[in-house]
Amino acid sequence: MFYLTTAIDYTNGAPHIGHAYEKVLADVIARYRRLRGDEVYFLTGVDQHGQKVQQTAEKEGVHPATFANRNTKLFLNLWKKLGLDYDGWAATTDERHVTCVQRILTRLKERGELYKKAYRGHYSVRQEQFLTDKDRGADGEFGPEWGEVVEIEEENWYFRLSDHAEWLRRWVTSTEDCVVPDFRRRELIGALDRAGEADLCISRPKERLRWGIELPFDPDYVTYVWFDALINYISFAGYPGNDSDAADDSLPDFKSLWPADAHIIGKDILVPAHGIYWPCMLHAMGFTDEEMPTLLVHGWWNIRGEKMSKSLGNVVDPDALADRFGPDALRYYLVRDITTGKDADFDAERLVMLYNQELANELGNLCNRALNMTARFCGSTVTTGAEPDAEDQALRDSCASSVEAYREAMDRYDIAAALRAISGHVTACNAYAERNKPWELSKDPAGKERLQAVLAHLVESVAHAAVLISPVLPEPAARLARQLRLDDLLERKLDELAWGLVPDGHATGKPKPVFPRIVVDVVEEAAGTDAD
């Protein structure tokens, strides 16, 4: 079982382009792994607790649950619009999660991993965490990334994070695939020298924060939002397992899922939450090195090199983009114009250009050409009998090479490179058509056999492209399959993509535009930002 999970989205605000990118990336990977022949479980969800949710709800005069549920609907509606096909939905207010968190807290306390002490220090309201002098900048001040910083003196519960620091450093430095891509792992190694040595405050007193999971052994406290939220990756995967007294039949079999094969997060939450807190929590719970998840860390979408920020008024609304350009165009752009792990600049003009050029002009044109000419010149019947000549064989080799390049790129989560592999073969097909000119071959009865061979190669290539692009664009791929009249085409696995998907004598259907061009004059309007 391939277990894929994403960071859960904090419901203090509406979804932004970064949320949309992460979830589309996860959906593409999940669909690809199914195409590869794997059984997949894809979990995503929302983080509904925390001080920021409580504060914002209080400002609006509503209960935190009402506020969180309202924002949760924004995420759910957007994921439906973008065609996400997840298997599990995590919400941290779910009683199953609450029960799991409290059970883990009790177990950690019994193991001596938790203790209570008084502390006076600085606290970041934005990040909902205590700060140390190591968090100060070169000028001795706490930077703007921490938001409002206040001084607090209070008693709290702590997790002995420092007891696991040496193990964490050894594990991260010796395990090359624990964080992907590797340059993000090296960033984590560098951060271990600055973090992980202090213990982690894992509670908040109810007099300051009530919107959270109550500590089972001290009802005057609730659980720190990050300690609560991180546990969702195992609580909704069925932890501690179906053979335990705490088994829940409504959840998956934990042993068949864990560890997570691809745990997708943004670079901003690698340190300290997912790269330090989370593995140390698992280690304290008794998880072995082999049971640690693999973190797949993606970069940010920026605007002209600047991070998107509401204060700067440059936040891009993915819901508005999907409405204006269509969900398919947005899905394609989000994984086509960024290298997984690195940052990229969002550009609505490139969204339009890439969609129009690679899909409308190239793949769409190839499909229309192949099916239209097969209908006009061959009565919609594909004839594959002729032996391939050198040019035909070169096109077949191009197809096989594109499949292998696609597989290699997708296996290392480089979706952009995989899409370039598809486009490379589509471009070769269109050039093949220009050289062989089936519209001229149709005028000479002596060219009939060559005409049939050329069109058969074009139709076959469309079939391959439909399968390969299906993880990124499942609905357009299904429309291509219907026009080809290959009902079981998208049921094929990657290993089955040998030449001959379209049988001799097969009757194709009529082409209809699968990738309608985006009109350029809507770009400026649709690229507007949300400064609210």
C-alpha cells in the first residue's frame, strides 16, 4: 500500500495558491501510483484548533467550531472543483482523532516523556510557540516572521524533545531518503544545530486558550496545536492498529499503511514541526528508524520573487483562477511550471501560454488531426497492418522513450519533467504528420497503405498520451479515451503501455475540442490578487 498524506490546512483563513498546489501535487502523485499499479491511500484534511482560530472567531462573535467549519467548507469546495480524489479526510475536531491524541499523551506521560514546569519567556502569537534567544536575528530582535511577540510567564507541560536530539541528528544524516529532495534534507541537517536541543511546550492553559484537545491527565490544559495536528497523520491512518484494544473499524489498517511513503509538506513547515517535532514524537512513542515517514518538501509560489502575503496584497486566489481559466488549466499549470522542491513565480500569462501551446495547440491539435483524417480518409477505421518503415519506427521509439522518461520523472516526483516528456512526443507526432502529409496521400490511391500507416501511428500516439496525462488531467484524458472509443484505455497500467493499444480494424469516434483555447484578453482580469 502506498500511503500518501499532505500537511493539513489551517482553517484560520481561506485556501491560497500554495494550498492548491500541494493538494494537486498530491492528487497527481496518487493517481500516478495507481497507474503504476500500486494500491494507494491518500489522506488530506484540515487543522481546526489553535489560538489563532479562537481569536479570529472571538472577533467575529462566533464559536471557534462555527468559524473553523465555515472555513473548512471553503477547502472542501475547492478540492471538489479541482477534482481531488482523496481516500481519507482528517479534521482535528473529529472524536477519533481527539481520542488518539489523548491516548498518545497518556502513554508518553507514563513513559516519562512529559513533565510540568513553570516558564517565563517570549511567545509568538502568529506561530503559537515559545521562542528562545536562538530565534532572534543578528540585531537581537525577533524578526517579522514571528508576528506579535509577547512575554508570558506560566506553568505548562513539556515533551522531552532534547532527549531525542542525538538520535534525530544521527537518523537524518544517515538516511538519504528521509527528506526529498536531498537539498531540503541538508537544510534540515543545518537546522539541527540550532533547534531540537530545548524541550517542547505541548500545552496551553485553558485560561488563555480553550479551543483545543484537553490533556487527559490535567483538565486545566489543552494540547498545543502543532502537537495535536501532527498526530493526524497516524490517527486517521488507524493508529495504533486493528489488533489493539483501540481499534476503530472506520479507519484503515495501520500496519498496511505506515510508514508514509510520501508525506507532502511546504518548506516553511519542515523546521521545526515536521523535521524535528514529528520524528521525535514518533521516536518517543516507540517507532523505529524504519517506521519513520518520508517527507516530500515542496517550495513556494512567489510573485516576482516575493513571498505571497496578505499584507503585501499579492495573494492569488485559486478558486477565482479555477473559475476563470478552468480547473484543468489550473491543475496543469500548478505542476507544469514548478520543479518539485523549488520555488517558482506565479504568472497568469504563463498559465495561459502553457495551456494553449502544449495542450490546445499540440495535444489537442494532434487528436483532432488524427481522428478527423481517420474519419475522412479511412471511414474512421484504424488499419495497422503495414510494416513500419524507418520513420514509423523512429516515432515508435520516440513514444517508448517518452514513456520511460515520464516514468523516471514521476518516480522522483518531478511532474514538470514528466509533462515535458509527453509534450516532446506530441511535438514529434505533429512533425511526423507534417512530413508525411496524410492530406496529400489521400489524393493518390497508390498512397492508401501509407496513409493508413501514418494515421494509425497518430491515433496510437494519442492513446498513449491520454494514459500518460491522466494523473494530471483525469477528465480530459477520459474525454480523449471516449473519442478514441477505447473504453478500457484508462484502466491500463503503466507497464502495459506497449505499442498496439489501438487494435487493427478499430473504429474511432468524432473529435471534439478537449482543450479549448483560453482567450488572452482575460488574463489581466483573472490574475487579480486578493488583498483582503
